[in-house]
Amino acid sequence: MARWGSKKICVYCFCFSTLFFLIITFQVVTELGQFEKKKLLKSLLKGNQQGVAFRGAFLSKKSLDNMKHHNPGISYPILVWWSPLTGETGRIGKCGEDTCFFTINQTFYNHKMTQAFLFYGTDFNIKSLPLPRKPTHHWGLFHEESPKNNYKLFHEPAITLFNHTATFSNNSHMPLTTQYLKSVQTLTSQTYFVNLSEKKSLRQKLAPLVYVQSDCNPPSDRDSYIQELMKYIKVDSYGECLHNKDLPADLNSSLAMDNDHFFRILAKYKFSLAFENAVCDDYITEKLWRPLSLGVVPVYYGAPNVVDWLPSNKSAILVKKFSSPQELAEYIKYLDENDTAYEVYLKWKKKGEISNKKLFSEIKRRRWGVQDVFQDNYIDAFECMVCNRVWENAKRKEQGLAPMLWQAQAHHLSCPAPKAFSFSTDHTKQSPLHEIWLPSFEQSKKEAIALRALVERNKNFTAQEFWKLVFKN
Ligand SMILES: *[C@@H]1O[C@H](CO)[C@@H](O)[C@H](O)[C@H]1NC(C)=O
Ligand SMILES: *[C@@H]1O[C@H](CO)[C@@H](O)[C@H](O)[C@H]1NC(C)=O
Ligand SMILES: *[C@@H]1O[C@H](CO)[C@@H](O)[C@H](O)[C@H]1NC(C)=O
Ligand SMILES: *[C@@H]1O[C@H](CO)[C@@H](O)[C@H](O)[C@H]1NC(C)=O
Ligand SMILES: *[C@@H]1O[C@H](CO)[C@@H](O)[C@H](O)[C@H]1NC(C)=O
Ligand SMILES: *[C@@H]1O[C@H](CO)[C@@H](O)[C@H](O)[C@H]1NC(C)=O
Ligand SMILES: *[C@@H]1O[C@H](CO)[C@@H](O)[C@H](O)[C@H]1NC(C)=O
Ligand SMILES: *[C@@H]1O[C@H](CO)[C@@H](O)[C@H](O)[C@H]1NC(C)=O
């Protein structure tokens, strides 16, 4: 057990606040830089050069390259976002050796330098796709959100339309599996750790388990499970779903979820219900990383392959190992009463030891950071991956080589159909799973087939044509 003298804590606090201050200062400077960059870019796009005087004051290398730019898109490959995602009407971006022009301005569809279209999964819309698609047009898909958004992309006919992918799946070209994990150090951090003797005295007022969720009745059917679990063990539920306890007034908004005070409240619990809103390999969110970071044992339901990502074998309780909520409740009660058995799950945390080498290498492998001013974010990284690949083919062409082919495969974005828990089959009323998620998943298979047929026809099409085809099949 790590002993924390109060002096030591003070030193930590001091260092932490200093670091915090430095980071905030740096962030402000960076944001100012971004602001200047945008202003400058605007003036440059208008052919106005006076912005050059700002040079070096705030600007990153990326934006310095904007200086060279007089005539948008003529001399660089153009990558058009078919989504308002980035809000950038035009930016010259440097990706290592390569330079590309990125824009959300769809009028560039016709530009002769346009090489790629980038799509954002959540707003991928069958209306007005960039068709006809020329043989040279790369299509890239960025989809970082929950699998419950835009099911039609999750089927082979649809996902294989793309050349480049960035999704939660570790099989995609740029896996976003760890997008909610800032660093390995966040996991081992003791910042919020509440020791067992403290937790035991808090247990007089608190339930063993905490649950905070405001997205109720998602495809994973988690609320049915938790409702059943609550028959056998106490759960403090602060969110809108199965709500039975209020947060302090200052936290009564979903905006406060990333807040120090909120973390302190969660950290007091022994266990936290970490149930994803969908069940797919590699779909792992802050629901898992947060309790691990706070020193609370996650009771996890979601990615079937979560063990590949856990810091150690004994760091979470896996719901799927129990035959029923009742059996799970019995086990949690046992751990609640047996300190030795409970602390086995926190051994890695107290030692600051991550035995999962894969987790380390995945964090190291990623070319982007999470809320990290020193690294590209995942959207920049995705843009650059496609930019580099477009350039690679341009260079190969110059050398008389055949182009590289990139093709998304079915397992770049795939999830099994949502499934209801057996005990949730209530004959008197239908669950949202039966009413919404299952039918929409089934229909999305037809949508994927229709989408593929229309894209292969290679003429633009209307929504009516699309839906007619969906319901004909
Ligand atoms: C889009 O680009 C065209 C030139 O290709 C320009 O005329 C138009 O103003 C741009 N639209 C926006 C919203 O930037
Ligand atoms: C546990 O934490 C409390 C409060 O921070 C502290 O007073 C106590 O000494 C700690 N106990 C042990 C065994 O570390
Ligand atoms: C928090 O908000 C919910 C609904 O928005 C409300 O029902 C509840 O009473 C509020 N709790 C507190 C402590 O303000
Ligand atoms: C993710 O994919 C990479 C490359 O295929 C593989 O080496 C690695 O083991 C996978 N990671 C996990 C945690 O499954
Ligand atoms: C408590 O857990 C430890 C470690 O798992 C075990 O050896 C011990 O028998 C348990 N004690 C009781 C009373 O169940
Ligand atoms: C987890 O346990 C298995 C055996 O049960 C072992 O092969 C594996 O290396 C362990 N993984 C970690 C990360 O400790
Ligand atoms: C992109 O995907 C399309 C459709 O599968 C394919 O025809 C084309 O050759 C691919 N382009 C590249 C550069 O791999
Ligand atoms: C297809 O595109 C052309 C030119 O952009 C446009 O005039 C036409 O209305 C579009 N047709 C459909 C069916 O959307």
C-alpha cells in the first residue's frame, strides 16, 4: 500500500498546479495561433499577403506552408471532405514530405487536382454523393463514433466502397480503439485514488456500485441488465437512466462529466458499471478507461475482446463470465466483503504496473494524441494518411510503377446484430431494442446493398431512388 505523507501530497499538488498552469498557458498560445492561422488563411485565399508579418510569432510549420500558397489547390492534390466536420474552407496541409489541400468546399468536386473524398461516418448521407466517381478518386471513411450511428456502413457492400478507413476497429487502416485514452500514464495515475479503508467507511453511505449513464436503452440493452442486477445489489445511479441518486447541483449537466469534482465522486466507489452502448470487438470507450484511471474496478460489458486491451488480467470484472445478473451480484458482494479478494483487482493500479504489452505498443503506434497539444489530433492524422497515400501513387506513376491499391475490408467496420438479454423479454411491452435497434439493423443490410448498387451505377442519384431500391429488395 503506497503511503502518502501530507508533505509529499503538497509537493505533488504544487508540481501538478505548475504543470497545469504551463499547459493552460501553452494551450492559450496555441489557440491564439490557430486563430491567427485561420485569419491569415482567409486573407491569403483572397490573395492578400499582409499576413506575412505575423510569421513565426504563433504559426506552426503547417501554417507556415500557407505562405507559399497563392492559388488554391492548383499545385497540390486536393482532398475534399464530404462533410462539414472540419469547417475548413481551404487549408494547405503538410504531411511529412507531402503537401495537400484540404477543404469542405464541395465545388472542388470538379477540380482536376481533386484526388480524394473524405467522409465522416455519422453524417454520411446518401443524398448527393460525389458521383460519378472517377477511377482516380480515393474514398476515405472516418468514423470514430458509436456503432449505433449509421448502421448501413457496417456491412460489407458499403464499407468496401472505401479505400481508407479510420474506425474503432483495430483492423482499420488507422485504428481509433484507444481514442478515449490519453496515455498509459493516465491509467497508472494515483491522482484520484481512494484507498480501501476510506472506501469502506464511505460504503456506509454509498452503494458498492456506481452507474452514470444518460443515453438510455441503446443497442447493447444495458439498461435491462442493470435493472435486473439492481434487484440483487445496490447501485447508485446518477445519470438519467435508472436514476436513483442526484449529483450535486453543480454537476447536474452532461457538460460536467469531464470534471474533477465528478471524478472525485466516482472514485469513492469500489465498483463502477462500465457498459458500452454497443457490443463490437474493439469498441471501447471512456466507460472502461475512466474507472481504471480513478482506481475503481470496472464491471465491464461491451467489446468481447476487451481482455486484449486491459492493463492486466485482473483489472476488470467481465460481465459475460457470469451466467446471470444474480450471479454477478453475488460475486460483487463477495468482493465487497473480502478485502483481499477485492484488492487483487487493484494490485496493478497500486504498483503502477501494466502487464499488457499490446496496450503499450498500440498507444505507441498511434500517430495522434488525445487532448495533446504536442501531437496531431486524429482528424489531422487521418487527413495525412490519405494525403501520403495519394502522393505515393503520384510518385509511383512518375516512376512508371503500377499504383498501390487500398481497399477497406468488411472487418474494418463490423458489428454483430444487437441482441436482447433473455430476461428482458417482457411479453407485455416491447423493448426499444425490439422496436428500434433490431429492425434498423436489419434494414441497414438492405440499405448497404442499395448503396453499393447505386454507387456502382456511377451516376448521382436521389433519395427517392435509393429508398425505392431499399424496399424493392
Ligand atoms: C467554394 O469554392 C469556390 C471556388 O471553387 C468559391 O467560389 C466559393 O466561394 C467557395 N465557397 C465557400 C463557402 O468557401
Ligand atoms: C487512506 O486514505 C485516508 C484519506 O486520504 C488517509 O487518512 C489514510 O491514512 C489512508 N490509509 C492508508 C492505509 O493508507
Ligand atoms: C438534475 O436535473 C434533473 C433533470 O434535468 C432533475 O430531475 C433533478 O431534480 C436535478 N437534480 C438536482 C440535484 O438539481
Ligand atoms: C491490433 O492490430 C495490430 C496490427 O494488426 C496487431 O499487431 C495488434 O496485436 C492488435 N492489437 C490488439 C490489442 O489486438
Ligand atoms: C478472501 O479472499 C482470499 C483471496 O482470494 C481467499 O484466500 C480467502 O479464502 C477469502 N476469504 C473468505 C472468508 O472467503
Ligand atoms: C493473462 O492470462 C493469460 C493466462 O490466463 C496469460 O497467458 C496472459 O499472458 C495474461 N495476460 C496479461 C496481460 O497478463
Ligand atoms: C479505391 O476503391 C475502389 C472501389 O473499390 C477501387 O476501384 C479503386 O481501385 C481503389 N483505389 C485505390 C487507389 O486503391
Ligand atoms: C446530378 O448532378 C447534376 C450536376 O451536378 C445535377 O444537375 C443533377 O440535378 C443531379 N441529379 C440528381 C438526380 O441528383
